[in-house]
Amino acid sequence: MNSPKTPKNPNPSDDLASQLKHLGLVLTAHTLDDLLARASTQRWSPRQLLQEVARAESEDRARRSLERRLAQARLGRFKPLGLRLALAPEDRPPLDRTRLDAGLPRRGP
């Protein structure tokens, strides 16, 4: 019985990278050569390789999710409150209570 002939790809990792990208493993596709080199030099088992792929992809997805949410929030640049509190009381700019209370419901009558 004859098996179907697969076309010869001059760089098989390109095909694998595109398949990984199609599966949603973006970081693994981008760093495939480095990942395979580390796995072979450190003699990882298949389980260790899969654990590293899962760990790296989870971290990358969390990072991209945070970046996307920050961009959608359009927070812009701001000074953390800690910087204001680190100043001596006489050097602190006055708090604008109207800006702090904006949008909050009033209590009582």
C-alpha cells in the first residue's frame, strides 16, 4: 500500500510554526527554534517540553490580555498615589475634592 507523498519543505520548522500559530500557540511559534534548541541541549523529556510550552503560553496570554485591557481602558499616564504621599505635607499639591467625588452618589438628604 502506498502512502501519500508529502511535499518536501526546505525549512520544516516554518511549516510547524505556521501550524502552531494556527492553533493559537503564538509565543511557541515565534520562539520555536530557541525552544527546540533548549529542549535538546538540556535533554528535556516530552513531558518537560510540553510543560514549558504550557507555562510560556500561559504567561504570554496573561501579558497580552493585560496589555489589551489597559489599552481598552484608555487610562493614559498617571502618577501613583504613593508618589504624592512620599512628599512632605507642605510640598504636596492640594487635593481637588471635586475630582475625587465626581461620579459618586451622595449619601443622605
